[in-house]
Amino acid sequence: MSNATGSIMSRIKLKKIPLIIICAVFLLTVGLYIRYFKHGAPEEILEANRRNFGSPKRKTHVDDTELQWMSFLETNHFVKIGGVYDSCEEEVRKTVGTSILLPDGKGGVKTRTYINMTLDIDVTEGVFYMEVKYNSQDLYSSQWDLCTLDEDFDDRLIFCPLKAGLHSWKKERKVPGYLPKGRYETKAWVTDQTEEIIACGMSDFIL
Ligand SMILES: *[C@@H]1O[C@H](CO)[C@@H](O)[C@H](O)[C@H]1NC(C)=O
């Protein structure tokens, strides 16, 4: 190899290095995105959650409203990801609703929560609390004023005072596509003006 050819070769190699780094960073980014962020098709997510929640743990007690919700889920072939109760204490709570996961029709998934609950008194004010765990680690917790909780949404449901008596609610929320893959456990509860808990919901799903 002559000297001239050698120096041309090394110049080409030097020029290639930044390109190689850019390619490596690009591939790494794509790899990380696919590994941690890109979700499967909605059907795959639903199937994974069917397996997750589908096998009911042996329970000591099933209340009769819970039986009604179970047959509702079964009839509609819904994928359950959570329940809503009138108390956060497992031993005494009564089932007042259920949460399901379903395709959002745009390549992602959404949650839908059904609640049929009877309020004993008019609720004039309250607080909505929420805690989220991601892969069993505390991720997020916050609280909001109940009466203005969903005032900015088109499908607003909560208008205070909430009258005593039966309320049938249905609420949908898109699961943001940018959430990393993993297991999400949420717990939410609502207190009224007397600071009594009037509803408690839990969900557990995997993306
Ligand atoms: C919830 O309430 C709606 C409307 O009142 C009723 O049609 C439905 O059967 C109830 N669902 C359950 C599981 O109780």
C-alpha cells in the first residue's frame, strides 16, 4: 500500500466514526424504546391481563353485588382489571363497581369503570385520593377536590352536591401510549364532607 492510499483510507475511517456513533445511538434508542415503551397490540395487552386477573384468588367471602358484577363481566367477555367497593377494608367491603380494559380503537387501550353506588347522604364536598405503584414500587400519589375532579372533561360526571340515592356511572380513560411497559397498581378512594370513605377502587394491570 502506498503512503498516499494509506492516508486516504485513514481519512475515510475518521469520517466514518461520527456516523457509526450516530447509528449506534439510534439503534440503542430504538432498542430501548421497543424494550421498555412500545406496547403490544391491544389484543396482546388484553390477553395478558385476562391471564393476570382472570384466575380469581381463593376468597373467603363474595358479596351478592360482587356476584352480579361477575356475571356482568362474564356476559360481556370483559377483561377485569379492578373493582370498586364501598370501603377499603377487604373484610367488610361491598362491591359497587368494576374496572375493565378494552381497545381504544386507535391502536391503544383504555380503561372503563362502571359504578352503581348508593349514597346515604348528600355529598356536598369531598376529596379524591390516588396512589399508583409501578412494578411494586411507589410511583405517584396525589389528591384532588372531589367536586371539581373532572370539571375540565367533556364527559364530566361529578356535580356537587351528589344527591343521596343510587348513582350509575360509567367513566372511560385512555391509557397513555407513552407509559413504559410493566405492572401498574392503583388505589383510589373518596371521602365525603364528614371525612368518611364512601368509595374505594383498586386496579392492577400490565402493559
Ligand atoms: C348497574 O345499574 C344499571 C342501571 O341502573 C343496571 O342496568 C345494571 O344492571 C347495574 N349493574 C349491576 C352489575 O348491578
